[in-house]
Amino acid sequence: MMRTPTRVITVEREYGSRGGEFAHDLAARLGWRLLDSELLAGAARAAGVPEEMAAKFDDQLDPWYYRYGKVFWQDSLYSTTGPCDDQIFDCQRMYTLVRQEILEAAKQGNCVMVGRGAACALAGQAGCFHIFVYATAAAKREWFAKAFPDKANQADQQLAASDKRRAAVIRQFYQQEWCARGLYHMLLNSAIGFDAMIAAAQGAAGLPIAASVSVAGQVVSR
């Protein structure tokens, strides 16, 4: 059976696994667009708000009391005086717009997307290949200590809290378990190194193996 050529790769990652850096290098190696913080920027433009505001909602959920109050705003009794959904920019609105950015980018193809539920939004779509990057606790702890030396003694708590938030976002907006193996075509341990990870991803996705390309001056998510 003929396989649809891969035109989109999504990369989900444990915090501290360096999955964001891998995605950046993979996009450069393929000569594809990288969509990481760019997804947030696109959502901000669509909503007409500053990019900094969208960044604050990244991997976050609206507080329960806010969601509870929003039910009343949307109630028909208050709908004539309350704000409309498209006038409110919150986590719900941002992730709705991010999902639109993901779907639109997938139509264009030739892109690597980082996190933000892209694997869920594109689940089952032909031509999309989904990767989950993980690392050992020791490797993540070492990365955290180097990135945040003043908080090194809090590494385990901070790493766990970040992954918990990501999982909660995916559960809330996509009704999926963030680390469920069935969402992904490939699981990669970053301990093998970026070159080996890229070669493995290219081979599994049916893409030609290109020569190494260096990447500089880019903002990398963790």
C-alpha cells in the first residue's frame, strides 16, 4: 500500500528533555519551517493582542474559578451585557486559535511543530508524523541545574510540575493523555544525541537523510 509522503512532523517533549532543541535542528536539517513560539505569535495576531500576552498562557489552564464565572457570562440571561467569546483572550481562546494555526500550517506542509497539542490536533491526518521526546530523570536534572543553577535543588519538583501542566492542558483541550504512546509514531530518548535522533526520525518518516546543518540564533523551547 502506498504511503502518503510525510509533510508535517510534530514534536512533543518532556520538560528538560531538550526536545525543543531537537525540533529546531530537525527543521533546519530538512529545510522546513519551524513552528514553536511561532504558533503563539500567530494566535496573538489573530486575536489582536501582544505576543507577550499569549506567551503567558503557554502550557497553562485558566483557573477553575475563572472557568466557573465564564459559565455565567455565556448564559443567555447575561449574553446581552456580557462579553463575547471573541472579545476575551484567555487560555481557552488562545488554544482555540493555536489549533487553527496548527491546522492551517499542516495544509501548507513542510513544517516541524513543537508541542501545543499539535499531535492531538493532527491525529490520524495523512502525511503527519508524531514524535515524543523523553529523557532520563538524571539527564533532565542535569539540564535543569545548568539552565537554572540558582534553583538546582528544586529540579525534580520543577520538572514534574511543568510536565503536569502540559498534561493538564492536553487533557482539557483535547481529551487526550499527553504521554499516551498511541498518539505518537516514534518515542525518542534524547540520550542518543541529536544526530542519531534526526537520522532515526528521517528514516521512520520516510524522508531523505540530509547532511548536518548548524543552527544559531534561535529561541529554543524546552
